[in-house]
Amino acid sequence: MSSVAAAWKRLPWWVEPMSVVFVLTAFGLYSATIVLLYPGDSEQFPQYLSPFYSPPIGRPDWLPGFVTAPLFVLWIPLGFRATCYYYRKAYYRAFFWDPPACSGKAQQLDRPWAESTESYRGERALFVLNNIHRYFLYASFVVVAFLWYDAVLTFFPEGGFGVKVGSLIWVFNVTLVSAYTFSCHSLRHLVGGRVDCFSCVRGGNVRRKAYNGISRLNAKHPQWAWVSLFSLLLTDVYFRLISAGVIPDLTIIG
Ligand code: FES
């Protein structure tokens, strides 16, 4: 174990959930700000569309001004992350103390505030809305497909083929977002988690292979959640800097 990981483990238990909540909230505020206050920026990127504006869709004129076009898409990635099992664990602990931690009976003796598995009553009341996570997953497939489509377009800026650093950043970002999406616990369950016997169901061999692949991705789901979140932010900032002429977009082939 690296010294950084060892030092992280020595921190108080609440540091991790609070960090997750802080970063997730900052991400939500950043994305809401740019799509609410700067929706017109989507037309100022000559070659690249910021991932926050993809896919570009029209907006009926009769809508009130505060309803911007990117909002029609943003609810999907935000809802997907807000209902993600990994993020949920953090904000339940940090905001609601429900539970602050889990504990077996023996450990409860010195951690009386921890919730035992016997007293856990599932997700009720308002939290039952989290069960719509799988529908956010379906919608996210559409968004990811458009992100890949936009990634391909960056290699054909004016009809001809070319490779720039920005295109590679686009592909790298979509790869991370895809890894996060396809490592989802709900997807793993849908593909094979509820199957007791793969050889007994139609397409069992394919499902077993898909399940094994998703399980390998799923083992690193928290890491995919973090790196894809930061890559979205950095990609957006990078394209804004190019668009503003602050940095050049270096050409590799073209
Ligand atoms: S569980 Fe995290 S995205 Fe589905």
C-alpha cells in the first residue's frame, strides 16, 4: 500500500464521505452554472463541443429564458451521478447520518452510533426516488453514444481527417465516462446479477462474458466515478481555453 493510501486510511472516517459530497456538489454547481448562464458558449467552440453541451439540441422559443437547451441533457448525467450507489453511500453518511457507518454486533460495542445490518430498513420515503437509477442508466447510454459521435466528428473538422490534441482529449474523456457508465452496479445486475444459471437462459454464454467484463469494470467503479468526473471538468476547461485563444490546439496529424 502506498504511503498516500496509508495516510488516507488514518484520517477520521467522515473525511471520505465529506470529500465526496463536497466535490459532487461543486461539480453540480459548476455544470449548472455553465448551462444556465453560458448556454450560448456551445456555438463558440469551432471544432469541439464541450461535453456539457453534447448532444446539441434545439430549444422551443416559447420556453422561459431560464430554460436553456443544454438543460434538456444535463439532468441525465447529474441524475445518474446523484443516484449512483457509490455517491449515495457518501452523502447518506455525510448529510443524513443514515447510517454514519455500518457495523457488526461486536463492533457496535465501541461504535454505538453505527447502524447494524439488522436495523437497516432499506430506502424509504424520499430516498425511494433513488430506485430510478436504472432509468438514468438507460438515458445515459444515449448521452454516451452522442459523446462518441461527437468524438469522431472532432477528427473531421472541415471535412478532412486530422488529429489534434483536443481530439485525443475528447476520446480520453469519453472513454472514462463510458467506463464509469458501463461499470454501473445496476447494469451488472441487469446483465447477469440476477441470473442463477447462465447455461439455463437464452444467450447465457454471451451474458456470462458480458457479466464478467462488467464485473471487472465494476470492481473499480469508485475510481471510474472520480476520474470521469474530473476529466469532464478538465475537458470543458481545456476547450474554453482554446476557444478563448489562451492556449493553442496543437496539431499532430493534418
Ligand atoms: S451505481 Fe454508480 S453509476 Fe450506477
